Amino acid sequence: MSPRGPGPAWTVSAWCRLPRRGRAVSSRRTVRAGVPGRDARGRDGFRVTCRVTCRGVDNGPVSDTSGLSALPGAGSAEQVDGPSAVPAPAVPSYKLRRGRMGVVRRDALAEHLSRFEVPSGEGALDLAALFGPGVPVVLEIGFGSGDSTMSMAAADPGTGVLAADVHTPGVGNLVLALSESGLENVRVLNGDGEELLRRRIAPGSLAGVRVYFPDPWPKARHHKRRLVTPRFAALVAGRLAPGGLLHCATDWEPYAQQMTAVLAAEPALELENDGPVPRPAWRPVTRFEARGLERGHRVADLLARRRP
Ligand SMILES: C[S@@+](CC[C@H](N)C(=O)[O-])C[C@H]1O[C@@H](n2cnc3c(N)ncnc32)[C@H](O)[C@@H]1O
């Protein structure tokens, strides 16, 4: 992309996956100009769209949201439910970690991710096209290794599962397991599940949202990274169908207290038991949970239903 005329200096970051070897390639370009527009909060800004091409493969248009969200006080640029939408969090709930990925998982990603991947693009996902008409769909944010995602999907093949995690080795693990299982009711996002919810899920369309053992961020200075906040609860409540279930679990007591307070305070949700309940039979013990249990941690499950 070449600089075009006057306008703000703009840095666009983009990445794409090479079709065969599956390696991510990132690119930064500084451009001038952009399309004036208003963000979700109605503030003025500029949007830049470019096409990402890797070795001759056109990966389609990429809207620069990093630039727009860098404007003071800006929210998300693209939201599926208009200007009243819940804004993006100030900081993400994760820090990207490096992780080793064996050759088997790397090959599985390169070979099978496209088959199981949440389709890229903008606007609301067509869930009926993805999973079949009338199929209830749940979103799991932060599946880790994906072991419990797999067992829940296998136990309930009539439910479509959108599974998101930012940690690529875990995504490799889940895609490998899916490719060996024959399960067809899971779609995977190697990316931010909160952003998927905010930007790609139509209001009132999910049967459930699962947040199992989100990073507890125990240090006070990191609390701002916690996923389950009043903003998140409002976002989830808006995306759930009436009767839809937000299921959170944590083994970090102070976070359990925060979750309880947050979910109880969200008017569109009804918190079962006004607090933690025993682990429901449908949720297997997750890998992260098992480690907590070994250390003697107490686990809290919280079930909050979307009011009619
Ligand atoms: C502590 S681990 C728990 C994993 C799994 N649920 C378990 O119980 O074994 C939290 C996971 O959430 C992921 N994560 C954090 N924020 C996320 C987000 N906004 N979108 C997707 N994944 C996220 C992390 O990469 C990590 O794999």
C-alpha cells in the first residue's frame, strides 16, 4: 500500500497464514490518508482498509481497527449491533505467550485449520450456515488445550461449538483432535473470543457462553485484564438468546467473588443460587482446573441465565 495524499500518518499491522506451510506472516506499513468516519461511540476517526497478499495469495481486505481504537476514548470500529454496542475492553484479557508446538500439531494446523476454522470476515456470522438451521450454538472463550472442549462436543453433537483461544499451540492441539475425531460440531478461532463475541455474533443468537478458568490475573495491577467484568457480562447478556446460559468457572477465590458480584449485578442475567454451584455434570474437569485441585484450590462454577 502506498501513501495517498494528506491525512494522518497511520501504521497498519496485518498478518496472514500461508496456505501450505501454515506459517503466520506479519507486515507493518505506514500509510497516509484513510476514510473519515465515526466509531461505535460516535467519535470521529479514520479507517484504513488494505488487502493482504502473501506470495501471490490474496487474503482479502483487512480493516485497520488498531488505528481506530488508538484514538482517545474510542471503542470498537465494527460492531454487530450498532452505536449502542458494548465498547472494546481497554486492555485484552491475555498476553500472547510463546509456546512450543510439535511438528504433529503444526502439520495439523496447516492441513486442517481451514476445515474447522471460524470463517473470517466482518459482520455477524451465519450460525445456521455453519452448524445447520435451528442448531443451538455456544461459544467457549479460552479453551486452553481443548481437551474439555472435545469431550463436551462429543457428548452433545447436537450443539454447535465456537471455540476461541489466542494461544496457537492449544489451537493446534484442538485442530489435531478434531481432525482425528470425525466431530463436525466445532469451529475454532485462533484469536480473541471476546472480540468474536462483540463483532461477529448477532444479538440474542447464542445458547451459551463458556468461560472456564480464565486467567486469574492475581496481581492488583493486572486486575484490569480480567475477562469477567460488568462490561463483559453486559456483552454476553446481549448476545445470549432468552434462557441462554453463561457458565463461568474459576479456582481463584477472589476472582470467584468478583464474578459473583458482576453476574449478580447484570440486570439481564439471573444468577443461579445467587452464587457458586457444584460443578455441573456436563462440564468435565479441565486441564487447568486439575492443576488447581492438586494445589488444594476450591473451584467455583457460576451459572447465569439470560432473562426472557
Ligand atoms: C488459564 S487458561 C484455561 C484454559 C482451559 N479453559 C482450562 O481450563 O484448561 C486460560 C486460557 O484463556 C485464553 N484466553 C485468555 N483470554 C482470551 C481471549 N480474550 N480470547 C481467547 N482466549 C483467551 C488463554 O490463551 C488461555 O489458553
